[in-house]
Amino acid sequence: MSSEVLLDQGFEYISDTAAHTGAFCRLYALTAAVLNTATVVRGATGNSFAAVAIPAGGFIDGQFSSVTLTSGTIIAYKANRG
């Protein structure tokens, strides 16, 4: 997935432990982060995962509808809804 495609849709900066909802396609860790929960819309077995560590500079691609952090800072890139 090219950075042009990701930036075209925008992103959400997440640095707290509140639930963030939307249509996200990439979770990129600015600092080492731990996902408390992330709900996957499709593309995975099951529909959520928990306690997943992402090292600084690492990312997870998918189609997410909700993301909650335990710690760290991420950028959640918005997915194209069209």
C-alpha cells in the first residue's frame, strides 16, 4: 500500500486509552505501542485481537472499525469508504 494512498484519506493520531472508531486500514506505531483491542472488519480469522505489541516504526494492515490502546502512540490511517 503506497503512502500516497494512505495519506489521501487522512489519519487519526491516537495517544490515549479511549476507544477510537472509524474505518482504518493501517495502524502505524510512532512509539512502541500495545493494542488493548482492535476490531477487524474482514481479512482475518475472528473479528478482534487483544494485547498485541507493535514496535516503534511497525505497522499492521487490515480493515479495522475500532482501536483501543493500552500504551504508546499510533497513527490510524483512514480507509477509503468508496
